Amino acid sequence: MLSVHTSPLHQPGTGDAGGMNVYIVELAKRLAQQDIEVEIFTRATAAGDPPSVELAPGVLVRHIAAGPYEGLAKEDLPAQLCPFTHGVMTAWAGHHPGHYDLVHSHYWLSGHVGWLASERWGVPLVHAMHTMAKVKNAALAEDDRPEPMARVIGEQQIVAAADKLIANTEEEAADLRRHYEADPGKLAVVHPGVNLERFRPEADGRAAARRRLSIPQNAIVPLFAGRIQPLKAPDVLVRAVAVLLDQEPALRDRLVVPIVGGPSGSGLDRPEALHKLAARLGVCDVLRFQPPVDQQSLADWYRAATVLVMPSYSESFGLVAIEAQACGTPVVAAAVGGLPVAVRDGCTGYLVRGHDPRDYAQVLRRFVENPGLSEKLGAAAARHARCFGWEAAAADTAEVYAAAQDAHRRHLRSAHG
Ligand code: UDP
């Protein structure tokens, strides 16, 4: 596997580390349990990064030196793809021929490295986009900056070069066809999973989690969890909270709005923007900013919440939506990207069209007015989330690998007459 711009060893929820890191860790571990050994190449970002680290039995992370450890943004990395590829090739040269059976690249930067590596090694290339420039640009928040043309071109090249493209949902597969003219024969849909041992409901879970987090038992708790950037629209939740408090000032005493995560992407341009907005709207007292936490602690935040709110502008899947549900917490989400797959409207939460804070406030009011609603939807949410185990995702991915190997062999046979 190739994960150039972010390491599976990094804490997700801030900077460049998010759902893709979780995806790679969980998938690699489950593939290893199914006897597919995995090596993950990633860029070294600290002087102390050892050349390789065993992440789990059968999963090795290899650090490649490519550019300075710190100070490079994701946007700077296209210039480091040659040094990175050089490092990958050097590692490969130390092995017997045929060491790697297949390359699975994640995100377009890795796809470019994978393209070359797969051709050099004579093995298939399976690629997962995770997010796509054209899809993001088509649904930008008002103050967000678009993805550059170089990325669009890079993605186009990978779509043409890959033997198989793994999409999170049918919607993403359709986007690959619509925006990048992907060959339908290359597309495979594999739903990501959720770690059902880590994210699970617990008897008395909400009360216990609230005690641990010092949240009053009678509080209404709409939770935001994830990377703080315009694309994820935490500002829509903050604005919705202001609308709600305007309509019902008495709610102020029992409204707690945790925002768990750190700045990322274009959110790093103005890391204080959300705090300033909250101050302007006079809602600082109900917000609780919490830097990124490990997943064990995040499960507690999910359990403590009345509802997870995810007003994203685009989302290829949205792991936090399925994690919260796995903990028995319903989700209010924008009806974009993979979220309509993750959330069953009216059953495990609610989908909202658009990003008008008043619409989100209206949905949040339902939880205020109907105290049993969170528990009712949460029970259905926990059942729904059980369909998304990583074992199934890994088994489906292994099938894609086998199909890629078949397609690759057929391609070679026809190329050689
Ligand atoms: N996450 C975490 N700690 C935090 C916030 C988020 O570990 O404080 C993890 C979360 O469990 C999830 C991932 O970060 O698996 C975010 O994935 P998602 O698909 O929701 O968003 P992405 O980051 O891919 O845009």
C-alpha cells in the first residue's frame, strides 16, 4: 500500500490525518488476518521515524525520506514524488523479484507513485481516491479555496492507469464515471467499515460517558467530531446552535456542544475562525472545544452525545457517522456523498438538504422536544452500523485484488498477442 501524504501511525482528527488513516490501518490489519501481508509506504515526517515499524502482525509501515520532515504541506508534495518513488524502489531492490503481488494506492499523490511502481514490478494497480478534486470543487463552502488543476490532471491519469478503482459507495463510483470518464469495468464498490469492538453501545453508556466527560445528565448534546475545515462545515452547527438559542433561550443552561478535532486543510489558514464566529454569535459558553482524541476516548464522546451533527459539503463516506451510530448515537448529516448510505433518513438519524443553519436548528429541535428520540433512533443506528464491519470490507477488497490480478494477466496476454 502507498500512503504518501499521511501516515497510518498518525493520530486522526487533525491536519492531514483523518478517515483515510483509519481506513488503511483497519483494512491492512484485516487483510493480514486473511493471509494477505501488507507493507505500507509513507513519507517520514520526523527525524526519529525508524525505517520500518510493525503496526500489527503481517502489517509493516515503511518510512521513506522524501523532503524535509516538517514544514511541507500536502500542496508541496507533488515535488517530492520522485524522491519518494526513489525510496520505494530502493526498498524493493532489496527483495527477491516478485516480492510484491499488487500495489494499492490511496489518494492521488500515492496513485502517481503506484502507477510507476506497478509498471516497473509488472503487478496490478488498485487505487482508492478517498476524495476527488472535481467532486470537492463542485460543492465548495463559500469561503473555501478550490483544489488545483494539477490534482485534477493527476487524478485523470490514475483513473486511466489503474487496473481497478475502489469506490466507497455507488455515488462515488458514479462520480468517477461522470467526472473522470472511468471505465465501468474497472470500478468496484467496497463500503468502508467500522471497528465494532471499539465503537459499540454500552449498558448505561450515555450516563457513564457523561460522568467521565463532566457533561450534565440532562444536557442536550449535539456533537461535531472531525477535522476542522470549511469542507466539514462545523460553522453550520455553530450557527444552528445560535438559531436554536434565539428561539429557546431557556435551553442555554442545558446545551453542551462539543467540537472534537483540530484544524486541517484550508482550515489551517484561519484556525481561529470558528472561535471568532462563536464569539460573534454569542454562543462561546455552550461550545466545548476538544483537541483530537484517540478512538477509545472518541467512543465516549459519541456515547455522551444526543446526536452527531455532520453538515459537510462533501464526504466520500464519513466514518464518524458510522462510528457514532455503532455507539448507539443517531446522526444528523448533510445529504451529500456517502452520507445517505451511512445514515438512514428518519430511521437512524436525519439527512438535511443544503447547509442552511435554520434547517439544522429545526432538526435539532426535534431532539429537544422529544427526549426519547435519541434513544429510539440510536438503537436502530447501532443495528444499522453492524452491517459495516471491517472484516467484510477486507474480504471484498481481497476479491478486488484477485479481479485486478486477472484483469492484469488478460491485459498482458493481449498486449503480447
Ligand atoms: N478521529 C479521531 N479522533 C478525533 C476525531 C476524529 O480518531 O478526535 C477519527 C474518527 O474516528 C474517524 C476519522 O478520524 O475514523 C475521520 O474520518 P471521516 O471519514 O469522518 O473524515 P475524514 O477525516 O476522512 O474527512
